[in-house]
Amino acid sequence: MTSGSSTASGSARKSIQLFRNDREAFFARRPNRFLILADPGGTGGEIPCHCPNPGRLIEFVFPGTKLILEKRENHTDTAKTAWTAAGLYYRDAVVPLYSSRANRAAQRLILPEIIPNLTEIKPEHTIGQSRFDFLCVDRDNRQHLVEVKACSLVEYGTAMFPDAPSARAAKHLAELAELSARGFVCHVLFVIVHGNPSVFIPNLHTDPAFAAAVSRYSDSVHIHAALLKCDSRGTAVLEKSSVPADLSHGELAGQDRGNYFIALEIPEKTSIPVGALGILEFEKGWYVYAGSAQKNLSRRIARHLRKVRKQKHWHLDYLTPEAKTIKAFPVCSYRNLECVMAEELRRLGGIPVSGFGCSDCRCGSHLYRFSAPPLSNRGFVDMLLRLRHRDGLQRP
């Protein structure tokens, strides 16, 4: 199912204030999902800031990214942070980080555009044990339930949500589908907060269960995507009231197949036997492996993330017990991209471990060593996003 697109028009467009720009600083590091340490620039020290977006934000969190900070109201000495990272600059655009404030924009700017003839918009409506972002009533007295999701992941012309697994989002979908059968008109609204995407797609790479559910319930839950444009003062306008939503990849999400990168941190130089390859020497560093699974992708990745309690079958099974940390980056795809992904690692300057993981192809290696974590390498992040947003979704 793909919806049409439309652009907000009018010489005097409505606007809404999403945040204040009280000062600017530069991203230094993110110790956890809710804390950003900002570099004030030239004055020394770091500014602890609350991060109001719990997503992974891998495309943004590089040292030097310019941040917009908002002074926290009613700040007390017992609070951990006096500032909030309210937004940032990315590719000549401003990205609001307050995911919860997308509801403000939805109420004032978007809902009147996507649901005709509204007479009432009631925030935070509770039904049973569940609370929904909005209950709307139209002129014909029909009741509309709306869930709003802020979407900040926009790459290669495609917006995706979520950028991290969200059991809550999948739960809301199932509840809305059930309430639709009880007479409510149910909606999910994805508020895209920057960029100029031509399409919105549920993120089958990071949350295949959610992506499959969106397609499964699309007959009973209306799916909308709209685009905001925000300036450095925090003022947002509705750029497009409707961005096309492509739900056709839900079947791929349900098939649980595709490709993956496994990143391993080897904390010290070590020598280990690796099956028929014999004893191999591994220098200290970060190793990235490219693999694929044409079925049971999630089970394959879970196996690779496990250090113990498994028989050694793949070359990677010999290396994972030596790793200090292991991370996985799935790429759902219609085609086997394993060798393409291995070549991408070589082009990024990775040092190959000869013969590793490539006994069934002509590649020199599927494992490459890097001197720094892959997520600190903008080239790796951009390549991963290109695979997810474009290459992996190309049908044969």
C-alpha cells in the first residue's frame, strides 16, 4: 500500500515552537541513551545534556556535530543536567531531538490536514489499560484514535521508523487494530522531522516485527507520514502533509532473511585455531564480519552474539569467545549481498584476515580489521545506511 503525497501550501503557514535555542555547542560523546556530553567550544570542559530522543541516532553522534541546547526549566541542584540537547544541525538542516514534542506539531499542524472536518482533538486518551496520543472527533461524530511517532532517520531519500527496536510501537499497532473492529477509526502518524524524503518505510532492518505488523494491520489502521521543517530557533512548519508510505516490504520483514555485519572488539593480540585455516594471529582492534542468512536471520545473528554454549561451525564461532564486545548490524534484503558487503569493508580500508568466512565464494576474506569502532567511522555508517535505505530494498 502506498499513499499519495501533498505539500502544505499557503502564504501564511501555521507554525509551532518545538524548542528554544538558548546556546549552541558541539557533540563530544554519548555515555548512554539519555545523556549527551557537549563541547562548549574553546572554553574547556563538557556540558552534560539530557537527550530527549532515546533512539540510536548513529548518523548524528559524531564528535563536532553542532548541537542546539535548551536551558531546562525549573532546574534544581539535584537534577543531573541543566541543559537539553534540543536539536542539531545535519546536512544544512535542523533536526529537532524532542521526540515527544512531535505531538505538539501533530495537534496544531498535521491532524487537521489528514483527518477532514475535525471538531475536537483530545490529547492522551485512555481506553482500558492503554493510553493513545489523541482521540479526535469529526463532524459526523466518528471517533479517531491516533498514535504519533517521531521519525528522525532519513537517508537516501527514504525515511524510516524506528531506528531501534520498539516493542511499545508494535503493541500500539495491535491495540489499534483491535479497536478498529470496535468502531474506532484508527491511525498511526509518522512525523518526519527533517530532510526531503520521497517515501516512508517501516524499518524492517532494526525492527522487522514492527515492519511486518504495519503491513499486516494496514487494512484496519490508517498509516500516515508527514514532513516538518524546523529552523534554528526551533520554529517548525508543515512542509508536506502527506509523504508516500510504502508498506510493500512487510513480507520481506516477515521472511527473516538478509545479511549482516558482526563487529567484534578484540582487546589484545591473540592466536587461535580457526578450523581448516589453522592457527591465525589476530592483532588488537575491531573486526567486522560480513555474512548472510537466507532464512532465520535473527537466529543466525543471535548465535553469533553468543560467546559460549555453541558448537564451532562457522569461522566466526572460533573468534567470538575472544571478543570483549560484539554488535550486530542486520540488513534485510531481497538479494544476497554478503560478498558486496565484504568488498565495502575492503574499500573502507579494512585489513583482511585471509580466507576467513569465504570458503564458499571467491572473495579473499569476509573479516576485516579496523583501528577504531565501526560506528565511529562515518564511512561505515554511511555505507550501512545506504545498504538499508536503498541497496537492500532493490528487488531482483
